Amino acid sequence: MTTTIIPTKTVAALLRKGFRTRFPGVKFSVRCSTGTAAAWINVTYDDGPTHQQVQEVTNRLEGRSFNGQTDSYDDNGTTLVAGEAGEMPTAVRYSCDGIIVTRNYSPAGHLAAHHAVREDSNMRHLVLCDEHGTLNCHHDLTDGRGEDFNAGGCG
């Protein structure tokens, strides 16, 4: 069986399509790196799905993964991709060495988190942000209480 190699640029296009399908309405930035990191892709987005949900899409398209313990790459092997009905699946190797996912939070996201803490947590006194969604980064958010945080199972 022959193996089809999918270039990093095509992997980026597959990621964009996968994100549009799985997370409609969420804007993702999918960019291929350049230079010595040309086989890497950077994905950024604001608010939206969890990091783990996004990685369910990205992990399927990584050809290799960086292993920090051995300071080398682990090969993820080939993937069988189904084609048209009645055809044999195709063996595919993705040439992408890694996908870095970065989730950012907008002021609206900060306000939503602040509201959830105020409504559903055991620490309703926390002040995460001001009324404009600007994070409160300058003092102890717990007023020195040092309690365990519980937000109705969403901690």
C-alpha cells in the first residue's frame, strides 16, 4: 500500500475546515510557521471551545509530536483515511511536526467567568475583573482567605 504525504500547508487547510465544521461561529487563526519551524502550525482563538476540544481536532493531523523528555520527535505513524464508498482506505502521513494551540480570552469572556463565579461558586466575593472585562491583576482576589475554589463542578 502506498502512503500519501500531506504537506503542512494542506494540514492547515484541513484544520480550518475542521474548525468551521465542529465550531461554527468561532473564529480561528491557523498559521504555518516559517524558517526552521516550517513544519509547525500555530492556532489561536478567543473564548469559544475548551483547549481539549480543539486538540481533539488538531491531534488527528499531527505527523510527529515533540517529546520534551527526550528532546526529540515521536512519529505518529500513518492514518487510514476512508475515500468513496467501495474504495479501499488510503494510508496518509501528515508532515506537520506540531500544532501549538493558544486560547485567548476577550473582555466578554472575562465578564462571563466573573458572572459564573458570582452566581455558582463558593467564593462569591472574588473580583476577577471590572465592569468592562479588564482583569483584576493587582491584588489578592481571595482577600487572604485561601479557600479551595468550587464552581458547581466547573472549577
